[in-house]
Amino acid sequence: MALEFTDSNFEEMALASDKPVIVDFWAEWCGPCRMVTPIIEELAGEYDGKAVIGKLNVDQNPEVSMKYGIRSIPTVLYIKDGQVVDKQVGATSKATYAGKLDAQLA
């Protein structure tokens, strides 16, 4: 199951992770975000133990959203060693998300 990132746990759970991280920035009212949610959940199960995968609600966590300049959702950030290494804006296929994550695991 995908983790829930928040303004208060983001540094510890995402930036300090020793594994690659996917952060899905989303909101309840966002239709495309609802299309991405099952994909993120599937990836969280498939990459359990290899990557940290979670979601961050932009309405409830404005600090992290502002820090990373999230202006469109869904936006998925790929973080490795505390740094953003890739980004996907807008909904896309599971293969695209998995491919970008696999590149971080290589």
C-alpha cells in the first residue's frame, strides 16, 4: 500500500530514504489524480522493499507542494538520495511510471 506523505513526515520518509522514492502529488477533486491512484498502489506493492512509494495531498500539505513548485496535478516526483531526479506531470501509463522508477534502481 502506498504511504501517505505529509508536510511533517516528508523529510524523514522521502528525503532521508536510502531507497528511490516516488511521490504522487494529488487532490480529492482532481479527476486525473483518481486515474493515477490505482497505478501508484500497484507499484507500491510490486516495488515493496525496493522503493518507497506514496502520495501527498496538495490541499492538506501546502509546504512540500510549494517547496517543489507543484502547480499542476497529478505530478509524480522521483527522488534519490534526497534530490529530485525525475518528474512526470499529468497522468500517464503504469509502464511510464515503472520505467522511470526502474532507471533509478539501476
